[in-house]
Amino acid sequence: MRILLVEDDRHLSASLSEALEAMRYTVDVATDGATAWQQMLLLPYDLMLMDVTLPCIDGLTLCQRMRSHKIDSPVLMLTARDTSQDKIAGLDAGADAYMVKPFDLAELTAQIRALLRRGQTSANSTLHWGALYLNANTFEVTYQDTPLRLTPKEFAILDLLIRHGRRVLSRHFILESIWQMDDPPGEETVKAHLKSLRQKLRQVGTPRNFIETVHGLGYRLMAVE
């Protein structure tokens, strides 16, 4: 799951990013509304976590712009303003939920989970490819009922491959989809994670070419009947 955190308080954004990444979310950070808007146009996000008071473009205007451009990702507004009128303004702008600073981290993450569940259908929270099943909510993976232990990045790569089916995904696309935009690793990192993922898949009995390499282009899952 990829979250865009739009927050100009660098201390708060750093602590929130650290907490969310520990929960296996991929977090991109923008410190002003204009940068956030450019990132929204560049990548699809599962959730927007944004302050109301932002440089360049404020959170309410940013949320209205999102909705007018048919960007329907859930939005959780964060603000120090706690009057009823402020909450109404946020919700009318298109936000899905509203939290007042200072907030409890456990309550915030519960709100995030609730919004992510609301934005998903049961069909895409539990994915399968042949005998391989992946639960995006519980981070459980099984092949022919045998559990498969994966690192967060291996899980994210497998999730991405299943969601795109037979579409060929380049290393660059995988990097952009899973790693943070402000500090992406090299493409060799993707190759290393795929090697480890393939080894683990083989250990539970998947075919050797379960993840196919399309030379010069990228990777995709093998065809299943």
C-alpha cells in the first residue's frame, strides 16, 4: 500500500513516515501542496494523508482539485483546527475523514486501515494466481495451502505482479511502485529481491518459471489455466 503524506512540519512527517513504514506501508512525503499535486499526477496512491495548512496550495484546495480530476483515493485530513465548521469544510472539500492534532498514533493508524479497507473490495484484498493466494490485509501468502514467509519488499513485489497479471513490469516501474520516491535504490535491488522471491516460491513447490523474465523488458507471472 502506497501513502502520500503531505505535511510541512518536517519533524512530524519524519516520525509519521517511520511509524507507517514499520507497518509495511510505502510512504512518499511532500512538504507543500504544489509538490503533492505533481506526485499525485505521477503515481497512484492508496491513501492521501494531508495537513490542511500547507504552503503553495492548502489542503482544502488540493483535495478539491483531486476530486475535480477524478482522483478518488481516500483522504485523511490532519489539522490543528477543531471547530465544527473546519471539519465540515474539510469533508465538503472531498476528505473522507478528519483528525485533529495532536492525535494518538494508534487512532490514526486505525483510521488509515479503515479507509484502506473502504477503498478496497474483497476481490482485490485477497488475490490469487493459480494455487498461490495472497492476502493484502493480513500479509499472508500460501501456495497449495503451504505458508510462504516473505519480507515486506518481496510481498509488495508479488502483490504488484499478481495485480498486473500477464502485463510485463519493468524494473523501473517496480521501483516507482514500491520504493520511496525521494530515495529509490538502483534497479539491481529489484533483481536481488526477485531472485530471493523466486527461491522462496520454488521452496513451496511453484513451477520454476512462475515469475517469467521477458528479456529486455521486465517480469510477469506465468500463464495459468
